[in-house]
Amino acid sequence: MYMGGCHGGDNQLFYFETWPPPSRLRNRHDDNCLDWNTGNNNLFWFGCHDGANQKFMFENDVKAEDVNSAARIQSPWEGRNECFDEGAGTVSMYTCHDGGNQKFYFPPPAPPSPPPPALPAGLCKTDTVGGNGGSAFSSVEESGLQFDTDGNVKHICEMELLVANSVVSRLEWTYCGSDEKFGGAGGNGNFVGWHASVAVPITSADVWAGGLVDKLHMANADGGEVTGGGNGGGHKHFDLGKGLVKIEGRGGGLIDSLTFTYDCTPDSPDSQIGRAHV
């Protein structure tokens, strides 16, 4: 077993199978248990069994959850005096001592993320297409919704795509009646897009995506459209009702994923989406 840079993967999430130990030590990545080779003192992941060489415990039954309570991890094997020992990035069993390289702790799990806020009445959201990499981005204010002076949600009317090596690397968009640009992700490339002469909301999107957004086509009901990127990835078409109101995604140098929120109010002469007033 070795020490690596911290990340959110299941192969770095460990737990004692029962509490209080001694107990088998497991991870969320697979069905194996930590196993001590008592011949060479290596620690490795192996099929779970009931042997003493798969039983471990914090010294003195402490519950080490932070650096201040870090403690040695031992085996209950009678007559042995070895502890977890980290050296040059590798963890093995070694004669117990008081060095910091034999002090470990398991932080408690982070609390679950709160559920996403409910969408205002009259708005719908598409599935997410693409992968999960990169940093999150969206437009600003109230989770990405823009409102006019009357409190009605604004629609997105204009779109430019930055394309690099046949993959969409950046989006930039403006809301109807505004020149302020919003955008997400980065990278280098060439912009393609259109500037509508009449403020007509974007009402459809076609996305070709695998782990990245390979190609994107956006259109409005007035014949305005923009297409950019290559031909890789699976295709999904989205009917954006009366107009696109929010773009969310993830990306770094390229666009990894996209989600669209749109105006899905039923046809009615007086239907409007606005802020909730109390």
C-alpha cells in the first residue's frame, strides 16, 4: 500500500468493518481487505478472510479523526509489535516507535451535499451531457438566472463558441436586450457564432459529447444558428421551449459537460416567469 496525493476517489476512502476494532480494514473501491504479509511485512489488498493478519486497530482503541488525535495502527497478533509505518510513500508494517510516520487518522465523512434548490415554476432543466471533469461554471445571480426590471427571467439570445482542435473549448453568451457577455471554460481557439439582429431566444440545442463536448449546435426560431466542433461523441437534441435561460457546465481548457435550463411555461397570453414575491 502506498500514500498518494489526496483526492475524492473511493480508493482513498477507508473504514474499519466493525467498531470498535480490531477489525478488517476496507476501502470503497473494491471488495478486498487490507492484508499483512507477515513474512516481508508488506501491506496489500487481498480477498477478505478471518485471519488475524487482516485485523487492525488504533492503539489504545482511540478514535483518531484528526491530526491532533492521530495514533498508531497495530495488529492484535499476539507476540508481534509492528505498526503501520510510512516510508518513501509506501506503507508497511514495522517495529512500533513514536515517530510521526506511524501516526494515522481517518477524518469523518463530509456531510452530504444539500439537495439542489427547486427550479422556479415555469422552468425546466435538461439532462447533463458530457463528462465530469473541470471546474463548474454558469451565469451569475440567483444560481444563474438573470431578471429584467419587471422581475421576469431573461432569455439567452446570442451565442459564440470557441473551438480548439475540433472540440468546443469555451462558450460566451448574452441575454436578450443586453450586451453583457457571460461565459465558461477556457482554452485557445477560434470563435464561431452569430449576432442576432432581432432579440430572438435560443430554442434548441444539439450536443455531441462523450467525455468532452465535441460539437454544439444552437438555434433560434428566426433561423439564427451556430455550429462548432467536430463529430465525435453521442448526439442529444434538446427542445428548449420558449427559450434558453441558463447554461451550466464544467470545464477547464475544454468544455467537459453542459446542462441547460429553459422556459417551459405553457402557451398562454399572460404566462410569465418572475421572481416570487411574499
